[in-house]
Amino acid sequence: MVELRVLASEDDWPVWRQARLAALSEAPHAFRARLADWPHGGEDRWRARLTMSGAHNLVAVLDGDIIGVAAGMPGADGTYELRSVWVSPRVRGQGVGD
């Protein structure tokens, strides 16, 4: 069963780092950010990403492996922008994104 984890604390930075690097490595064409922009940012940069005001970050986990990510940020007029979505190729088409 897929477990969704809300990354609600800056202490979740190692999980966010693992998920984000997996997504950027597997699907570099799908994101504005590039893999080269992130690995050398250090712990402070990863923590800062999780503490952005109004940010909402989720990872999907199956059998202990991160298989998906979704992140949203506050947008204009009180709306939210879906900024990042990724699902591992090994589980695509199986409803993880739902």
C-alpha cells in the first residue's frame, strides 16, 4: 500500500532531498530546476525549501522506497500552484498520482 507522508518540518530535509534528487535524476526534462542546482546546496538549502511560507510537500512511499513527490506553493489571489509532481517509472500507471 502506498503511504503519503507530509513533510511538515525542516527536519524532514533528508527525505525531501532523496525524493527531489530522484525526480530530477529520472526526469530532468520535467522540471525547471536542474539536478546540478541542488546536490551542492547543503543542508541549510534543503531545510529552507521545506520552511517556505505556505509550502506543502508530500512524498509517496511504497515498501520503504520513495516512489513519488508533490509540492505546492502559494500563488496569486490565495490559490496554490502545483510546482512539482513526479512518480517513479516503476509505478507509473498504477494510481500513485491520484
